[in-house]
Amino acid sequence: MEKVIIKSSPRKVNEKEEKVDKVIEDSIQKYIDGFNPLEKIAYEIARTRLKTSFDIEKSIGFKSR
């Protein structure tokens, strides 16, 4: 008996991923827009100095929203 492997189409997966990415991007932007002036300064310092080590999605403030 031959195994049948059913795969979802790559296009649908990519469309779903794009939608999820868009929702996350919108959430991040809303989060950043809500920063007070001091938080904006701290965010810019973290983003520019930590570069790839900084991930706003993993930050405590973003997670607790």
C-alpha cells in the first residue's frame, strides 16, 4: 500500500504568514506609537545599539500588552 502525502499549497501558507506578519507589524507599531518621550528615547537606544540582539516582540512591555 502506497502512502499518500497531502501538502497544503505553499501559496496558502505564504498568504497566512503574510497576514500574521501584518497583524504583528500593526501591533508593534501601535505599541511604539503609545510610548511616552522617555520610552521613545530608550527604544531608539536599544534599537540602534543592540541591533539584532534587540527584539521588541520579546520585550516584557510588548508581551504584557
